[in-house]
Amino acid sequence: MNVVLRAAEAAAEHTTELPFSPVVFGLVAFGVLLALLLVTFAFRSVGTRHR
């Protein structure tokens, strides 16, 4: 049991820093989703065009 506790403590001490702030990740995700929405909106009437 002692070995498991030492391994858990060692894992808890080893943290990885994010390259950007979490807010930046949220803004990038929002921008990507907004771009996908605009692409989808641009092609909304392609199937109903007359030939």
C-alpha cells in the first residue's frame, strides 16, 4: 500500500503547464465552431437550386 501512495504522490507532483491560458483554448474553439457554422450556412441552399 505504501508503494501505491508514493506513486500517487509522485504523479501528483508532476504537472504539465498549458502552452496558453484556458481562455485562449475556449476562444480558439469558439472561433473554429463559428467558422464551421458560416461554412454550413453558405451551403444551405445548394440542394434547392434550379437547373
